[in-house]
Amino acid sequence: MTIEHLKELATNCRGDILKMTSVANSGHPGGSMSSIDLLVTLYSFANVFPNDPWNENRDRIIISHGHISPAVYSTLAAYGFVDREKVISGFRHPSSIFEGHITRGIPGVEWTTGNLGQGLSAGVGMALAAKFKNKDYHVYVLMSDGESAKGQVTEARRTASKYKLNNLTVIVDYNDIQISGRAKDIMYVDLKKEYEAAGWKTIEIDGHDYEQILSALKIAKKDNSPTVIIAHTIIGKGVSFMEDKPDYHGKPLNREELEHALNELNIENDIEKFIKIRDSLPIVEHEKIKLEYDVKINTGKPRIYTEKTDNRTALGRAIADLAINNNNVVAVDCDLKGSVKLNILDKERPDRIIEIGVQEHNAAALAGALSVEGFVTFFADFGVFGIDETFNQHRLNAINHTNLKVVVTHCGIDVGEDGKTHHALNYISAPTSWFGFKVIVPVDPNQTDRVVRYVASRYGNFVVAMGRSKLEPIKKEDGTIFFDENYEFKYGKIDVLREGNDAVIITMGSIIPHAIKAVDELKREGIDVALLNVSCPLDLDEETLARYSRTKILVLEDHNVFNGLGKMIEAKLFEMRILPEKFLKVGIDRFPVSGDYKYLFKLFGLDKEGIIKNIKILFEE
């Protein structure tokens, strides 16, 4: 494609940017205008296929500053990925896939972005995937100067250097404008020095000079290290009264301004046509874009544990088994492989563990991106880091419909002596905000083994949460293994560990061994208590609940009692119009102190004696 053709495309795209933001009366025209020359050149240079947009051999293009969606959509329309009329008339309309920030699944859009600083991590994940697959596609990440101040960008930069991702190129649109003023005044970042310090090749260019852009892209593709192209641009480029004006970052033009701007660009003002089309659009949610792929995996032979073992070991052992049997299984670690038991994988399949260090935000984001590239990806961490600290990254993974398995250990006060900073108390409630995530809390190493193999075989996002301590395998009343060789994990199913008619204990995870001891002792005292193991607290087994919940109920949880299992049971029973005789929930209602987990369970009424005491309270008049 000639330089003249690129200039013509960019001019037409500038017109479309202004039209769609004016039709929607919403959007970000300024940054879109500064990035458009970079975009039209990149989509011309990159190995992409408008007629086959998901071709496995395509280059991946990630736009980190998703608010320049008008520039992205206009470029995609110019190259035939999407319909131009639908873009201009439907931009930011609920019935249109062309949302305010770019959305994965639109042909040519690899990753949904919007909250800044996420794109480079996703790019690192996709570049790593190419290395794992021995594919020679290139990954391009276009990002803004303002977001470059974010710590996660630094984390991703270091990771790319560590793994020698010479198939990764970053293009920074350096227009020196942010919402609040000049980027250099708000938080100065010496991009050249910071990237070079991390081991990257740096190239500085005029971001509106097509020859310089093309030359830089060619150099970057041939280099043996990751490369950043720092492109100096002007916000609002192409329209005189918009150029270098922060006001136009997120403000569409009024009718008079639009007329002047289109005249400058020598483009017809046919905005009324698109407004008319928009007015006829139905107020409905647009159809969901299918983003899943078929998971093909050999889950291997389940293991049976007969001795006291922590769930973490069963987790690590199962992940290693899966990786030995399948090349499409990888795990991401944050300097905790001995604690989360990824050391087993590291010993037996070291080429399938990615060590990120203490960089949880970057790790969570790149793990999500890896998972959409055909890899069953396990992100392993402590609960407080893998859930609480990385909340936003997993929210974005949920939005991107990733295939991520978030496996978190050291949940609840079972962590014990490490204290309140390490007691993860929201491991089932936090994921309720990540729509589509499923949560599983396995009770012992045998159930953990089956759960890990189960989540690996299903597309979708899962949290698998467990404590720290070693646990005896759960046994039936006759002393045999409960989750034996005949057990098959079924998502949502409640396990009835003990039968009883006088009351029922509903609980999960590391409390179960204490509850079994309490139930067995109560039975000897003549109080017949059923015990239910709820391993899937977000999707409750209504049939089993209905059968056991018309009596006295005690809900126990090593979790925040104000938003955990008890609240979910209450809501479900209300929905089912079931009123128990009595209902009591016991959990964590304050930040715990340090101490042996047995002492902490005692302090919160979750040990055998506390459980017996609370059951007897239910029988008081």
C-alpha cells in the first residue's frame, strides 16, 4: 500500500471518527485523531486477514487505551473487517457491538480494554503463547503515554525482557495530553530510559510520518529483543482547532464544529443519514459474541489420598499430571511455587511454568490472555493476592471471557499465624462481581484432585479456593473414603456427608473435619445432625437444600460472614420460599489475630466444641 493511499485512508477515518462521536454525542475524538496514522499503517503492515479475522497465524494487535475505539473501529471498517455504516450509526448504542471501549470478539479486536495499563500484560501473554506454540506471529500493543506511568506496565515490561519476547512490539502514542493536562506535568515518565533499562530496544519517531512508522515497524520485527516505538503525535491531528487541545480528549464536536472540521478534511457531512439509522435502532442488548473454543484435554487418572494431606499438594500434583499429559496446560506463579505446590510442576514439566515474581497484577492479566490462546491456564496464588489484590484484573478477564483457572490457597483463618494481612476472607463473595466465574471450594485432597481435573476440561473461568492445613481424607460413617475411585465431581452438587433429622450443618472447605467430629459426637449424645458440604457456593443444589432445610440450620464458614455462604443460603431459601425452624450462621466477623489455626477456629466458634455449642443453641427455646 502506498503512502498516498495510507494518507487517504487516515483522512477518511478521521471523518468517520468525528461522525460517529457526533452521532452518539459521546466518545473520545482527540486521542483517536492522534492515533489514526499509527493504526492505518499498522493494520496495513501487520499480517492480518479481514476475510478470516481469527486465522491462527494472524498477528495480534492489542489496543491498550480502549477509549480510542472510534479510531480502531474506523480503521477496521476501512480495511473491511466490519461494516462502516453500522459502526458510525451504532457506536455506543446498546444494540451495537461497537461499544464505547473496544470489545474482544469484534473482528480485528483481540482484547477488551478500557481501564488503562492492562494491554501490555495481555500482549505479553499472547507473545508467550506464540513461543509455547512455536508460531511466528507478532504481537503489537498500541498504548498511550498517560497509562505508561502505571506500575503494571513496568511489571509487564520486565516480564517481556525476562522471556526474550522478540515477537512483541509496543507503540506508544505520545501526544503529551491527559484528561487533567500535559502528561509530562501530571506524572513524567522517561519512556526511553525506562524501556532501555528493562532491556528493550527503543525507536523514536514522528507518529504522523508514514515512512517513519513503516521503517520503525520493519526494524522492530527483525530485532532480537522486544521493541518500543515512541511515536510523538498531536491530539486532534488533522483539524486545526482541535490540535493539541486537551478539551477534545473526551468531548465530541457540536454541529457547527463538525461542519468546520469536515470542511477542513474535505469530507461530506452526511451525518443526518447516520442519525436517522441510529434513531431506528431497537433499545436491546446486542447479541453476545461467541468467544469460546473447544477444550481438548486428557484429564488423566485421578489420584486417591488415604493419608493426611493438604489440598495444596493435591492441587499441585493434579496440575503436574495434566501438564505431563497435555502440551496445552500452563501455570503462572508469583514467587510462591513451594507454597502453592507448583514446585511439583517445576520439577516434572519446567517448560510449562511461568515465574512472574511478586507482580500479581501483571501475572493475572497475562494469564487471562494466555488462556484465550488455547492454553488451559492456572493462575496460582495465595487467596489475598489471587483474589483481593487482583480483583480488577480478574474482572477484566471475566469481561474478556477468558478460560482462566484461578487456584488460590491459604484462604481464611486456616492460614493461622500469618495474621490478618494474609487471611483471605472474600474468596467466594468477590468473584460474584466477575460475572461468569464459577467458584469451587474442595473439602479434602481427593475432592481437590477431581476438581482440578474437572475445571481443566471445561471452558470458562473458575476460582478453586482452599486453605493451608493438612487434612484427613473425608470418610463415610463406615470409615471408607468418601471421595473414592467411584466419585465424579459434578458442579453444583451438594455432598451429604452425614444424615440426620434433628438439625443440619451447612458448610464448606477446611471446617468440614471439625464439623464431622462435632456431628459424630452429637449423635452419640442423641442429637441427629445432617452435614452438607457445599463445594459450589455460587450455584446451590436446590434439590438437596430443599430436602434438608426445613429444620434447624447452622451455617459455618471460614469466610467473611457478612457476604459469604450464610448470606447465599439465606437468599436461596428465601427464593425457594423455605422457612427453616431456626437459622444461625457463624463465620468471620472481624479482622482476625495471629495464632495457630486451631486457636483461631476456637476463637470464632468453628472448632468441634464451638460447633457443638452453636448446635445446642438452636435447640434452646
